[in-house]
Amino acid sequence: MSDTSKIVSRGLWHENPVLVLLLGMCPTLAVTTSAYNGLGMGVATTVVLLGSNICISLIRNVIPKKVRIPCFIVIIATFVTVVEMCLEAFLNNLHASLGLFIPLIVVNCIILGRAEAWASRNTVGKSVLDAVGMGLGFTLTLFVLGGVRELLGNGTFTLFQYQETLVQLRVLAKSTDPILVMILPPGAFITLGFFIAGMNAIQTRMKKRAG
Amino acid sequence: MTDKVKAAAAPTAKQDSPARLVITLTVVALAAGVALAGAHVLTKDRIAAAKARKKLASIKKVLPRCTNNPVDDALKLPGVKGKTEVYRCRKKQPDGSNPVVAVAIQQSSAGNKHKPYSGVIRVMVGIDVKSGTVRSYKTQKGKSEVAVVIVKHSETPGLGSKALDYDFRKAFVGRDLKGEDKTSKGKLWLTKKDNPQLGFVDAISGATVTSRAVTEIVQKALTVFNNNRQAIINTVKTNKKPGPAKATGNPPAHPAPPQGVQP
């Protein structure tokens, strides 16, 4: 496996931020009430991660060690605020449904974690790859998690929503009663629990097969 | 790779001098400030436009067919607490006059006796000027709709969020401030749960708190209307930017087709 795909696949699978590292639980549990919300939060976080990783790896040799964390946080907060403004301006519906959790990306452990553990020690190129891998891993997990919860809890699967345009698949008939608890907070824990269990089962089996 | 690791692992004494720390942080913060200012300038017009569009959309939902633009014909009137914006809908009559036939009033749960289950609820209510009752109308697809629109809420999805459904909101159709409508006299603005004889609102099962809060908000909107009825009908000029169309009768800018007679 080449270096590039190794870095990217690490975030997607072996070190998946949600399912393996269990980072960023706050947005993971709170906003995955629909597939589109999960996707939106994932993409917003990925954009912030990409920006902060690039900036931090660029200035990694200039920043004194003692003030590195304040510097990282200022950079991350700047990107988050820019992303929030853009969301409010261009994707108003998403901004309304994600609400408070957009500014909270600032304190998402994934971003500071990657800044500290990777971007502050690696070249720009490698940091971009890392951000793409981690961001994709986060986005995919939130998208699937939101999809499963929405499907069971509301009987639908929302792909896109902007103003009056709504791309939504109705999977269960409107007359069937969905499992309401799935889009309530307990549903987030239940679904995430099954996801992590599944992930562990697959990885154990893969390890067994490998050796 | 090795030199980078060295730099990270063993910071030189020069890097740790207080002046260096201050300068680094200042530069980073300044750059961040510049970036934010730039982003603000680039997005602020679109954000304002998006907000205005949202407002107009919710007003359009309670006042679907007007010969004017209700946003341009708004009045700032004394509300339950402080000032409230009242959006007026005019309709051209056969004799050429262009009177106010309905208004939209937005009220929030702030100051409610019955608080929402979580956060704030905002409701836009459309009120018929002549009868002082909550409006209803037929959509273009022929469905009945109530002029009560929940603009913002953070109630539990699946429970409190059912207040958005027509089945709940239809209880308000044709009610005036006393709760009277054509069929029943002297009903109270209460849920049936609170007063089985005189309450008229079917509370949502599992979300009585939400039902009570929304009921009170709708009643508040009617109160604002009743307190300002004369001002709403008679004020000609708006206290927004002076538009030339208001005094000269019918502005031809919005040729809404008059589909059917609205209550």
C-alpha cells in the first residue's frame, strides 16, 4: 500500500474518528437525526479540518511550543466562523437545523487532535491527506448513522434540502408507525453502540484471518 | 522529516522568549481577524437576503394572496411586551379602494405563562381584519390550511413537533380572542385537557406542554391585533422606508391572481 492511500484509509477505517477513536461524540450524537444533517455536519467539519490542517502545517516551524494550543484554537475558530457564515448565507435550512452545533465544531476533539498529533509534525501534503481521510471517515459515519436513525425513526431518507427543494425518499409507508425513539437522543446511543460493535466484530475477524 | 521532529521535540531558547510568544499570538490573531472581516463582508448581504426570504416565506404562508407586499406595508405597534411588527395584507375591492383585509403577527413564547418544553417557539398568525379571527384558506392544490405557522421551535421531534401538523393547528380556525367561532360560544383558550367543557384545543398526546404554549402564543397574537385594530385599519403610511405605492392605492407590482373569495 502506498503512503498516500495508507494515510487516507487510516482515517476512513483503522482509525475512524467516530467508531475507533470515539472522538467528536457531541455532534455525532446530537445532529444525526437525518441523513442530510449528518452529511452536512460531516462536510462542515471536513472543511474546517482541511483548512486548519493546512494552516497549522504551514506555520508549524514558526509557532513556539508554549503558545501552540492558543494558536491552533484561534486558527480553528476562524475557520469554523467562516464556515458558519457561509452556511447561513448559502444553505440556510442546514444552518437552522444544525444550529448551535456549528460553532461547537471549534471544540471538536478531532480537529484539535489532528492539529496536535499530525499537522504540527508533518508536511502540508501529508496533512491534507490526513484531513481528507479523517474528514471522509467522520462524514461517512455521520451520514450512515443519520440515515439509519432517520429511516427507523421517521421512515424517510433525506438527501438534500434547500429552500423549497427537498430530495427525500420515503422508505416506510406514511401509515406505518416508525420507531420514534431512534430520532430521539437515546436512539443515537443505541445506533452508535451497534455501529461500534459491528466495527469491532469485523476488525477482530479480519485480524484472525490475517494471522 | 528528521529536522522537523527535532524542531518539535527540542524548542530552542530563542523560540521561548516572551517577546516571541506575544508576537506570534498577535500575528495569528490579527490574521484571523482579517480573514473573519473579509468573510463577513463577502457573506453579509447574502445572509440578510436569506433572512428576509425566510420571513417573507412565513408571511406568505399565512397571507397567501395580497395585492401588496406585506413586508413593505408593516407597522410597528405596541405588542404584549414592547413593540411588535404587524404585516398588513391589502386586497383591491371592486370600487377601487385597497383596504387592509388581513394581518400577519409573529409572536414568540417569551413571557408565556405556559412555557414550551424546550427553547423558544415562534408562531406567525394570520388574522382576518373584519372578523378578528384566525384565518384559513385553500392552498393552490385545494387543501385547507390554517394561518398559524410555527416559524421556529426546538420541541422533541415526533412529539412536540406534531404542533406543526394541520390536525393540531386546525383547532384555531375562525377563533377570535374570546375563543368564539360560528358554532360554539364562550370557549376558552385552553386545551381540552385543562377544561373539558370549555377548552377547544385538542392537545397533542405526549406533548401537552407544547400544545398549551402554542395556544397561548396564538392568543397573544390575537390580543395584539385587538389592542391595535384601529391603527391597523387606518394608518396609511408605514414607518418603514417611504414607498411611493402605499398612498396611491393599488401597487401594480404584485399581480396576485384573486383566486376565490377568502374568509
